[in-house]
Amino acid sequence: MHAGIERTPDGRRLCVSREIDAPAEVLWDYLTDTERWPEWGPSVRAVDCGTRQITAGTTGWIETVGGVRVPFEITSCRDRRWTWRVAKVPATGHRVEGERPCRVVFEIPVLAGGYAPVCARALQDLARLAGT
């Protein structure tokens, strides 16, 4: 597990990452398949979305573990990187680098640095799902 400040296309972010010994495409599928989000996202209980695979412009609702429903919009999705707004607030970016092993990275807005442990848990869950 690695954490540090990086410059991303959206500015400076606290990036939490982990190398996972699995094909990048497998991890990318987990990250972009809305039906799989509750399997690896510790704060996501359910997703209500008109499409299973996200693209830029996809909208829907997530239900948090606290039972709160909030809207989301995917703001970008290309080159194995996607970003979103949750409740109209810029939220965590997600990306996959390399092929195999690959590195999964969560880009957290610096002011939301307290979310880093949640992202670290998500990386553990993704590694488990990928069979590593």
C-alpha cells in the first residue's frame, strides 16, 4: 500500500494505491461495473443506475452504509481512469496503471484526506476479489 500527494488531471490529490497481481482489465471491470461497487466499496451498500458499465455522463444514485441515498455523475471515463461527483461534490478518482501486475489508484481530494482508510480497505477488497 502506498499513499502520497500527486498531481492529477484534476489537480493535487492524496493518492492511495496498491499493486495487485492480476490483469489490469479485470480490475478495470470491477471499477467500472456499477453492480460490483458494493463488493469492493466499503461505503457503498447499493447502486441504482440505468447502466451497468459507466461512461462519462452516467448518472445514478448510491446508497451508503448509513442508508443515505446520494446522486452521482461520472465526469470522465477514459484511459483506465474515471472521476465522479457525488451529491454534486468532486469525489474520488479511480485509475488502473500497467498490465500485470497492475496498480490501482484512488485519487482523493486533499480536503477529504480522512477518506484514505476507506480507500485502503477498498484496495484490499479488490485484491481479494481478483484472487490475490
